[in-house]
Amino acid sequence: MTIDRRSLLKASLGGLAGLVSVPLLGATSPRLSSQLLAGKVTLISGAPGNVLALATDEGVVLVDSGAADHARALKSSLGSAKVPVLFNTHYHADQTGGNALFGAAGAAIHAHVITRQWLATDYYVPAEDHWVKALPAKALPTVTFRQKGEMKAGAERIEYGYLLEAHTRGDIYVFFRDSNVLAAGDVASPQLDPVLDWYAGGWLGGRVDAMDDLLALANDETRIVPAYGPVMTRAQLQAERDMMSRLYDRTTLLTTQGRSARDMLDAGVMKEVSRTFQDPYRFLYDVSKGHWAHYTNFGGNIV
Ligand SMILES: [Zn+2]
């Protein structure tokens, strides 16, 4: 059976309801799938994370550009549509790997000013003990902001804003107000272990506050889209936020007592949460590092 894959996804972007699976052949044969969420907002999954695409008469507004080895597949999945606007929820390579391709094709790349700064400079990744080169100029965000902003794309009102120190130091949300779809980036993580990129300024206290900011934007009908994993309801986000808040209370107390990540694990901190973490020690290590970097924020007296 022959399927015109491009027109299938294009049709979805144009407003067909339902789930379509769109295998796309590229260098690594990444497999993207798409799902119309609401209005003209489509979720494209498998890039390897989630990408959102709003279809307008002027082209597609994208939230995140996927990893570099998925960029061509992502672009071709949009057919001939132009991408005048691309948002980066944060600096990580699996959200900005397609920036060069879309930037060269004329996209204005919107991001928090700190995300641009991070991408414009070589940076170190301590967990992998290696350096990552700065992105080329055409891949860098071209429109930056510090707090929040809004724009109109077709009939859709788009609001975006800062999520302070939630996962990195440059996280943002992008809220398609009329379609009621909220992109949360890696600030919500319903499936994978939540990641706190402490070296880039993310920490658990920031994450809890940022999740409160997201909850304040959402209502019971909002489709909340994390960088990885399934679309979330507000209630599911609330549950994850409450889990993070409990972990914050437990781990800040243990940190003020001078306890390490290993001590926290041994004290059973992770047994108190309702879900299973793939690597609980790794999570607590990052929690600990973040706490030490932010101890003045929770009144700790670390010696
Ligand atoms: Zn990330």
C-alpha cells in the first residue's frame, strides 16, 4: 500500500482529527507521529521528544525543533509549509537541534535570553564530561525576552513566559490560548525521570514554583504537552507538582542536615513517592547539587 506521507501529515495539520502514524525516511529513519490536539495545533512526537505545530495561513508556528538527526524528517513532515516562527522551550540539543535548518529557512527563533546566551557559548556537560560547541549564528535564537510576551498567529493568541530555574535557567512555556494547548518543555515529565540540569541553573525549588505557574495558566480542559511523554491534564500536572513539592520538603531538610544524595536514597526518600524512578540516585544527585547551588533560597545553613 502506498501512502502519501506528507499529505497525510499536512492534512492533519490542516485540521483532521485523529491519530496518524507517519514513518519518515531520513539518515537515521526517525519515526515521527502526529496527533491533532485542538484547533489547529498538532503534536508531532518522536523527534525524539514532542514538537508542537500550529497551522496558520502564513505558515507553521513550531514549539521546539527536535534533535539534529531528526530535523530533516521534522521539516519534511510539514510538507511545503513555511515556518516563520520557532520557539525553543530551553537550550537542550533535543529541543534546538533543528534550529540551524529552520533558521536558515527564515524562521524567527524565539527563546529566553539565557537560552540564547547558553547556545551562543561552548558549554560543559558534567554528567557526560564533555564540551558542546556553541551553535552556528543561523541556529541561534533571534528574538529573546526575559519575562513574558504574546503574539497573534492567524486567529490564535500565543502567550509565552519564563519558568524560573525549573529544568535549566532559561525554560519557557508557550501557551496557545485559543486552542488551550500549553507547551511545558521539560518542566513537566510524566514518563521519564524529571531532569534537573543543575549545572545550567535548574533545581527542585525552581521546578515546584514553575509548575505552580503552569497550573495557574491551565484549566481542566487544557492539553499540557511535556517535552517527552503523553499529553497531560491539569490534574496530572498537579499530581506531579505535589510529588515534587514533597520531595523538595524532604530533601531540603536532609540537605540542611548535611546529608548527601546517597543518604537521601538510604533514608527512603524515593519510596515515599507514588511512581517508580528509573534512576533514583541520579535524580537525587541532581537534586542535591541544585540545593547546594541554591541553599540561600531555602534558608539552609550548610556547613
Ligand atoms: Zn531538557
